[in-house]
Amino acid sequence: MKPSTYIEISKSALKQNHDFIQSIMLPDVKFSSVIKGNAYGHGIEVMVPLLEEIGVDHFSVFSGDEALRVKEICSDLSTVMVMGMLTPEQLIWAIEDGVEFYVFDLYRLERTLEIAKKLKTKAKIHLELETGMNRTGLSIEELEKASQLIQENQSHLILKGVCTHFAGAESIANYYRIKSQFIRYKKLIKKLKAEGIEPTLKHVSCSAGTIRYPKTQMDMVRIGIMQYGFFPTKEVMVNYFAENQMVDDPLRRVLSWKSQVMSIKEVKTGEFIGYGTAYFASKDMKIATIPIGYSYGFPRSLTNLGNVLIKQTYAPVVGIVNMNSISVDITDIPEVGIGEMVTIIGRDGELEISVSSFSDISNQVNYELLVRLPDDIPRIVVD
Ligand SMILES: *Cc1c(COP(=O)(O)O)cnc(C)c1O
């Protein structure tokens, strides 16, 4: 049975985005698919098999919770890497199950060694270096201690990678900060090498870094937003289009969000629509109720501002966004019936409601709006 509201995931769009990303990747660079935040709202359980189908075998997540979900469904040949939180129990599990993870302070390194020794196994770690973001990462002093511990415990550790993260590669305003981060990173790598430590994978680049500063691709890139069909910012997009004399967007949105008309009603001039006095009908109107509201992540701030698409036409939101429904104006759209397909995000004919148009109004970035899409809206894979 088709649910009343669902999110469509387009396989062909995902493939197209991956082909584009491959085209901007230098030879022999490995691709890690960033699927934190429930795969940016697309759904981990839906995305992992689709990504594996197109050849992805490396997944980056934020937490142990997410890693558990990925491990449940991913191929035995795929690698899962945790870039952030692991509870003490999750750390044990990760080491036992061969899940790779960031070591960004001495505390985690010491716990890791204790556990690996107890389990008589080797933990697979990525050392995260502090290069100027000042979020997580080993400072130069901590790195000395860490490299000593690594040297002494070769039988309990595999140093899979050495990494860092840029503090805003998507904005040219951060150019000098990013550049100095990269310089510091390379210095620290040299220092590690001098101490006899050679990581398999050097990785620093997210989507913006990969496209804007190709030299930062090193051995592996960690790509999130672009695989879902979005440039990290308008600035990155405009810059890329200008440099490559392109006009057509090489990326395609993977996700669309659909619902259907629940009820239709005529409203007379002079009446208010919905709660309170938020919307006043200044003409005779036809209103459709759509069963999605802020409980589904449709921002309440789109009250009187948002649009949906019905029969390839914009239908503006009238009145307050409710918990479970919105009302939209269909006065000028002929022959709308109950059950009519409604596009909340995505394309209908020539028109599109983009995540960014949605988020421009509600003052969220693409990333934020996407990850807020609730887990419990069913995901449906289409071609
Ligand atoms: C989220 C994240 C990425 C991916 O960023 P995108 O801009 O979505 O490509 C890469 N690395 C780290 C450490 C991250 O947290």
C-alpha cells in the first residue's frame, strides 16, 4: 500500500551525481560516502544498498549509533568509519567488529589500547589532527605522545588514516584559514613520517574541498552533500560553473517529497482560513488540505509563505502550518481531486520546489532541512 506521504529516492540521480564526483576526482583517490544524519535525511537503510550497487565500499558516519545501523545492512566488504561519538560500549563493539574510527584525543587513544589489548585484537584508527578548526583533533603536543603510543603498540593498532577537517571550505571568505590548515596538516604528516609513522590514507576533503581545492583530495575524499545532488553553497556552484563555462547543473536532487490532497473546501470572501487571523480570504477561494505539517519537518515558519506543486502549478500555503496539515490555495488550478499528487520538495513538470528555496524562506541551510526530515516518512526508491 502506498503511504499518504513519502520520500522518493532516485537511483538515476544518485548515479549521475556519482559520475560527476568521479569526474572531479583525481586518479587513485578513494571515495568515502558520508551518510551521517540518516544519510542527510535520505535514510541510511535505503541509501547503503543503492550506494553499494554503484560501487561505494566506504561509509563515513558520525556516531556509533549510525555505525550499528550501517553494519546491519552493509556488505562484509564495506568499511564503516566513525568520525565522532562512540560511547564506551560502542568503542568496544567497534574494535571487535572492525569498525574504523577517529582518534581525536589521548583519552580515546588510551581507551582504545586498553580494549584492544584485552580483546587481543587490532583497533583500526584514523588520527584526527588539530589544524585550525578547533573542534576535535590532536594538538601538536598530544600528537607526540600519540605517536609514541602508536609506536609502542603496533600489535594492537592499525593506523588506517590521518585526517583533519576544514573549517568552512565552502566559503571563499575562509580561504586563508583553509590554506593554513592544509599547510599545517602537511607539516604534521611530515613530522609523523620522520617518526616512522606512515598512514595508509591521508584524508581532509569534504565536498567543497574536493571541488574547490582539488589538491586537498590526497588519498581519500569524504563526500556528503554533493552525492545527494547539492552544491555545498551557491558560492561553490557559481564558482564551478564560471570556471568550467557550464550552464546546466551537473547534479540532480536524489530526494523528492510527495504527499496527496486530503480534502477540498470552498471558502467565501471575508473568512479567515485556519487558526486565528493568519490568513484572510480576500476573494472566494478553493482550498486543499495536505496531510503534512511541522511534525513531518515542514517548517512552521512557512506559514503563509511556502508553496507546494499540484498539477505542475504552484499552490501557496495559506494560514498557519499545523502539526499534521497545511492548507494550500488551489483556486486557479483546475480539476484538482481528492488524492491528487502533491510535491512538497522536487520537480513536477517544468517547475521545481528546491530544498534551497524551501530553506531560503525558513532560514535553514540545505543540510539542516534535509537532516530534519523525519525517519518515519517512508522512503521509496524510484529509477
Ligand atoms: C560532514 C562531514 C563531511 C562531509 O561534508 P559535505 O560538505 O557534506 O561533503 C566530511 N568530513 C567530516 C569530518 C564531516 O563531518
